[in-house]
Amino acid sequence: MTEEAPRQATIFDVARLAGVSHQTVSRVVNDLPNVRPSTRVRVEEAIKKLRYVPSPAARALVTRRSRTIGLIATGGPEYGPSSTVLYFNAAARDARWSVFTANMTDSDPSSIRGAVEAFLRQNVEGIAVISGHEGSADVVAGMELTIPLVALEATPHAGLATVGADQYNGARNAVRHLIELGHRGIAHLAGPADSVDARERERGWRDELGANDLAARVIGIGDWSPSSGHRFGEACDLSGLTAIFAANDQMSIGLIHALNARGLAVPADMSIIGFDDIPEAAYVSPPLTTVRQDFETIGRDMLSTLLSRINGESATELPQSLPTLIERASTGLARRAS
């Protein structure tokens, strides 16, 4: 004999257990007014006991709201954007919103527009864009939608609600740390040219060097991967250098491996500092000095900003979060440059 699956509770089951009408249960589920506090508590307890899950379609009919959001995520599996997506979704679940996600490796305008059109057919109430590529949010903004839009951006963007970390000052703090250790020859391994985050980190590096009358020298433009860090570490000219600021941790790890293969010790011969504080950063050899971004706060701030606009609340721009310097063993006092 096959065992029958347990029947899913209905709104009428909740009503019977709570001793109210199904209309009252509907008002509680949809957070509508005109329900006594004691009645609301009774209904919520019945919902919890029966593990009742309201139908999204039925809820939309009552409230004329879908409680759904569209999320466009472009780029590869880089730690920062993927972590932000993770925490954005977690915050949405906590707020009892559903998220339709369109993941794409590139950010060509036609693919982005196609994703937005699919979201609109699902009656989403807002759209979020988390992209490692420049211009993705502009494509969506250019569609002149009637629903709110929020984007992950390293810099404020006119006419667009943005949330993000202060990449520029995070980079300046990294370079300042090296200068305080006595380093004067500080090179940069840059990130991709189409990344706003990479450009802001490079701009911070240049400005901090300039403020201290130090020369700027880029040893390469990587693609965020350890292999690109390793490739430039194998071949770059290190004359006159005692430190390298890499645009992310993965490239730093590849760079350290290549320098070790060249017979150079980190940090005795060359100090290395990264950006992001990926989980592996504390466990490589030597443990990596880096700049930590709070991706959980960024993801949750993106959701709260979007929901505020969906609910018609005053549009208060959240300040950019400032990444934190994490000092470990890959940076040390400067030696005399060769």
C-alpha cells in the first residue's frame, strides 16, 4: 500500500481552529487593518500550528500585490556579487517576498531587456540589479519602467537608487596601511576594465600615492581569477617595488604563489594586500592582509531600499558602507627596494 501524503492546510482549516471567518484569516495573512490584536494573535498561532502557507495567487487577488521582485545578476562567480545575491535573497525571505532571478554570464543589453520583460510578465513589483559589469543597470533604467529599480553600484548614480561599498576609500585605506609600514614602491594589479569596482579601487590607489608624492605603476590588468594573478606574478618587473595592492583576494593568492616560485618571500621580500576578505584569505600562506566588505549589509540594504520605494516611502539614500582593513601576515615593514 502507498502512504498518502498529508493534506496541506487551507484557509478554512485555519479559520476553524482560530474560531474566526476565513475572511478574517485573509485579512491577517495580507496584513490588512480592522483585526483585533487578540484575534490576530489567535489566527497567527493557528497558522503556525497548521503550517499553513498562503497561496501567492490568492494573496495577489486580495491585495493587488504580487510580493515578488526581479533580480538580475550578471558576471561570473566572483565572491562579492554572489555573496550579495545570497544575502539579498535571504533578506527577501525574511520579509516574506519572493525573488525571480535571472543569472547571466555576460551583460549584453538584449539579454538584460529580455529578463526584464519576463519579470514584467510575472508582475514583479520592483527590480534589483547586481552586476560586475558597467552599464547593466543603465540598460534597465533606460527602459523607463513604472516600477522601482535599485542597483549595486560603487559610486552614486544620477537618477538611480544605488547601494554599495565605498571602494575608493577602501583602496586608499589599503595603500595607506602599506605607506605606514614604510613602503614607497607600491604597484597595483588592477581588475577588469569594465568593472566600476575595479576602477574605483585603482582610483583610490592612485590618489593615496599622489597624496604622498609616490609614483603609480600598474603591473597588469587581471580578470579577478587566481590564474591571472599568477600570470602577472610570473612575468612582471619588480624592480623598485616592495609592495603590491591587488584589486581582489583571488588575484592576490595567485600572485603570492607566483612570487614564491620566483624565490621571493611574502612579506619579507614583497608585501601583498588584497580586497574583499574571502573565506580562504585567513588560511592561505601567509594569511592575507585585505579589505573586508560587509556583503550581508549590502544585500539587506539593497532589499530595504527597494521595498521602501515599492511601498511609496520617502526615498532616503543609504550611505555607502566603508570596507574595513584586516591586517594579517602578508604585509610587513618595507625592505630596501632593489
